[in-house]
Amino acid sequence: MDWNILKKFKNQLHLVRSATEAMSQKDIGFNFSGSIDKGVEFNLRFPPDIELARFATVLTPLVDPSSPLCYKNIASLLFENSFLSASDKEKFDQGVQQIETGPIQIKLNEEFLRAVDLYDIYSKGEFFDEHEAATEKLKKLRNSPFIPQYIMFSFHSYCFDIYKVCEYLYHIIRDAEKTRNTSEAVDTQPKDSDCPADCPVDVCRRRRHGNKEGVDGQETRATGGCDRGDRLEIEDCVAP
């Protein structure tokens, strides 16, 4: 298990969580209505642009497939190390597929664009970069009514959905860390079985340097007397 990459994932998620908590408006929404007289009217509900920009920026390493911190890579790591069961991994993949598909698929030149595709186009074509191919697709999409507003909604909605997925993985990581800490604690406990056969159990313990233990009215001190354990040296003392 690469615990270091999990730590980096948690640190990045903490930045995303902070950006989310700092938002002045928690919900986002998109609806539209139309009539013959007024035509189609759109209504977008978003936090201020600067808050959305910070949130989307710090989330990027957890979304980008090329990043080692990408949520899919983290899920695979947890699954490979048995911290995510096969049934839970199947449910996880199904949930991610629904998020990537999105509520509406847009068709462009015989190509159906899912929510994950719109995220990729918008992030590369305008939000973060000006990738030529993505910019060209974005221009074509904006020639249609309704589509420009929906792309913005889909982009931010996808970001929030992936954030929730990352929070789910965070709790699995915390459970994995607890298991690891418990295992390490057990490994460092004194074991009588580590002592040689000729070493009396009552005067031999592992890793007990400097500790005092009363044995039949005598005082014992740990010394390096055993090959695989520490001999407890018996000294006379006055029993209380």
C-alpha cells in the first residue's frame, strides 16, 4: 500500500473541502422555461465566480486522469489492497458511470457528449487552458441555444459530484489507516515466544528496557541478555 499517495490525496481533499465550506452559496441549479411570447428563459444558480474558480482549481488533481491523485487511481489502490470489497467497487464504478454520463447527453457532429466530456471540453477550452481542439468544439456548441448555459451547469455539477466521491474514498482511507495502526501496535507488543527455549518466561520479556517489574519480592531490570529477547536481571529488593 502506498500510504504516501493516500496522504497526499487527503491533503488535497482538505483544500477542496475548505474551498467548498467557504462558498457563500452551497447549492447550484439550472432550469429553463419557454413560451411563444417570451421565448426560452434560462436560470442558473451558482456561487460567485471567484469561489467556483478556487473550488474547481483545487479539485483538478483529484479529477485529472493523468494525476496520481485522481480519484479513480485511489479507488483502484484501495481495491487492490483489499480495503474496498469487490461488491463495493462494483457499486462505486456504477455510481461513477452515472456521474460521467450526466442527466443530458449533447450531440455534436454525430458524437454524443457526456458530462465528463463536457467537463473536459470546458476545462481545456476555456476554464483552465485554451486547448485548440477543445476550444473549437466549445465554439460549435455555443452556436446552439440552451447549450452554453447547460455546459456551465454540467461542468460545475460534475465537479461537485466528484467531490462527493472523493469524500467517500476519504472515509475508506481513514478506516484503512486505523487498521494499519492497530496492526503496527500488535507487532510491537512483547512476545514471550521470541525468547530462547532456555530462557525462563518470568524473567524474559521483549523490548522492556528500563521498565521495572516486581517478581516474587524482587526487582527486575531489562538487559540485553537474550539473542531474540531481553534478559531481565533480578536484583534483591525489599518487598513493599
